[in-house]
Amino acid sequence: MNSPLDSRQLRAFCVLARTGSFTQTARELHLTQSAISHSMKTLEGDVGCRLLHKLGKKIVLTQAGEQLLHHAAKILQEMEGARESLGHLGKWGRGRLRLGVSTTACQYILPPVLREFKESFPEHAIAIEPGDTPELVASLSRHRIDLALTLEPEREPQLDFHLLFTDELQFIVGAMHPWAQAGRVERGEIPRQNYILYQKKSLTFHLIGDYFRHENMVLNTIIELGTMEAIKELVKLGLGVSILAPWIARKEIEERSIVALPLGRRKLQRRWGIIHQHGKRLTLAEETFIGLCKTACASLSGNT
């Protein structure tokens, strides 16, 4: 394998190509003329061909020299960009925060948190990767994100979990549904309803399936949707029953266009929080983000 080219030699070469003079190049780089001459001979030895020749009093590039200049300019520009980027990171408040966020949290929790975060870290670059819990766990394992705001994953010892709040899933029905009119759920009617649920690959869908299997029930005719807003609209239109946490439909419940009813005597609860790689040393920005999430979610803890 060939050894990498010396960046100082490349810089001297680029200046010499521009000035055409060893004297002027030495003056600009605060070196002696002999040092520049020796550096160019070494560079030619490294690349294995002549890069310069003398035309009168002026130094001009050979064809190989012109080709090297094209690459050297790009290399030095990239190195300068890298130095500048690292310099920015060394300044207070500069950096990046790569977040994985469940689609529900993205809509209902994240906006006020980010607004507060940007006040403390205005220079931070924020990247957001939406996804459900299994996808975010995979992104953390590949180091594509730093933190994930999502449901607590099952059996993931390689991750640390910071609890934000616990919620309870309930039946969500339109105001004209018989259950809403009666104010209670007819247990025998549960398997006969048409259900509108969040997408099958989500952890919530699996939790619901496990819950009703334990109750010896199979839910009927499932419509699968990817957004909570679409689910709520179909429920309001009377097209089916959904199973959501009431805080997601707080506005509609207050307006009485949707009614929330318990699943049964046994509760189905979920734990929301922040996950990251086990043992990860959190930056000040990451600790601040977690703290802001806890504050934003305080009113949701135990919310039913």
C-alpha cells in the first residue's frame, strides 16, 4: 500500500503552482527557498514522476503536475472543512443531536420540547428519524441516532431506559356508538366490533394482541392506519372502534366527539421514555433534552 501524501508538501505544491516562483512560495509559507525545493523533490519521489519544470525564470506544471493539482486542491479544501467543523464543535453550544422519535411522540410531545431546547442550544443541529420502537432500537444499535423517544422495548439489555410517563390504553368510540350511549362496554360485543388500530409492526399493536389473547378474544375486521389523526377521524365517523391512550384524543374527548372507555378490569399500560446505548456518557445537550421531555410529559403521567 502506498503511503499517504504529506499535506504540507501538497500545500507548498499548490502555492508554487499559483506563484510559479520558489522565492515567492517560500515567502508566503515563511520557509526557506531550499526547504521548498527539497519538499518538491520529495513529493516527486513519492508520486514517482516529474511535477514541475522550469520555463525561463518561471516554474510551470507538467501534465502530471496539473493532474495532481486538481486532486490536491480538493484534498486541502476537505481538510480545511474538517478543521473548521471540528473548531465549531469546540465552541459552546455547538454540536448535533440525532433523535429517533415515535410517530405519536413526534406529533404530540416533541414540538414544545424542541422549542425549549433550541433556546438553550441555538447552534445545535437536530436530526429527527421517525419510527416505531423496533425501528428505533435498530437505529440505536447501528449508531444512526443518539437518543430515542418511544415506548419501553422488551428485553433489550444493551439499552438504558429513562421513564417519562405511563399511560393506559382504552377503547375509543364515536359519540353515537352504543357503548358511548350506555357509558359502558358490553364484554360479549368486544369480538364483534370493527377495529381501527395503529399499524401492525408497532409495539402497541402487539401489546393489544397479547392483551386480548389473554382474555381469550380475537378482535374482528382490523383496519390498519399509520396516523392517530386518521384513526380518530374514522372513529368519529362511526366506522369502527379504536384502542388508544386518552391523552392522544384529549381534545376530542373534551369536545365529546369521542368517548374513552376501559378495556376491562385488567389495565393495559405502556411505559414511555428515552432510550440510548447502555452505559453511554450523555452530553449536556442530551441530558437537557431528557430533562425537557420529563417536564413536558409530567401532565401525562398516569393520565387515563
